[in-house]
Amino acid sequence: MTIRLKDNEAAPLIAINTTPLIDVMLVLLIMLIITIPVQLHSINMSTPHNMVSSRTITAPIMTITINASGQYKVNQRPVTQDALDQQLLSLSKSSNPPEIHIKPSGDSPFTNLAHILALAQNLKISKIGIDDTP
């Protein structure tokens, strides 16, 4: 690319040096090639099909609901805190304790949930979970 000022004057030729641009583009290309993960190996995995055991033991489910005022319901039946404590104590001694699902409402006091979790921990109840679905 040349620029001429006048036809009769001999002007210096002005050209763009493209070598640094090419160098930068090559470096970017190499960095792109290095950072793209290439999957060279694939692993064939066989998953078990229809491996249902003939003897499945499922524990019953106990649902504890805590409403906004801090009242408890066990399987949709209202209970007091003392009655709930007694139920958890008797369940911890049984041979097949149920799974405990706790469903606190969004605005229920945290102390009620903490009480149930602490009691379950003291009674060594391990099948316990918090259900946060609305």
C-alpha cells in the first residue's frame, strides 16, 4: 500500500508493517488450540440393567411439618413438642426406624427445626432429611 502526495514528487513509500499483527494472531491461535479440551479417549461403560433385588426393605416415611406459628404436624396430625419427642424416642428404639422428612414452612422459626435435628442426633437417628419444596 503506497501513498503518493503529488505526481511529480518522489515521496517516501509508507507501508503498514504486518509482522507484529501476524505474530499476535499466531500466539492467539496457539493459545486457543492449547486451551480447547480435546477428547482423545472415550470410556465404554456398561451400566447394570434390571438389577432389582427380590428382597427390598423400605422404611416407612414419617413427615414432620412445621408451620409459621411453630406448631408441629406428624403425618398431617397436629402434635405437641412433648408428644413429638416421645414419638422420636420410640422410633429410635424400633428395629426398622422410618425415614423422617421435615417440612418447615418458609417463615417457621428455626429453633423448632433445630430442636428436631438436635433430638434426632442425640437419639442417633440417621435417616432424616429436610424437604424445602413449597
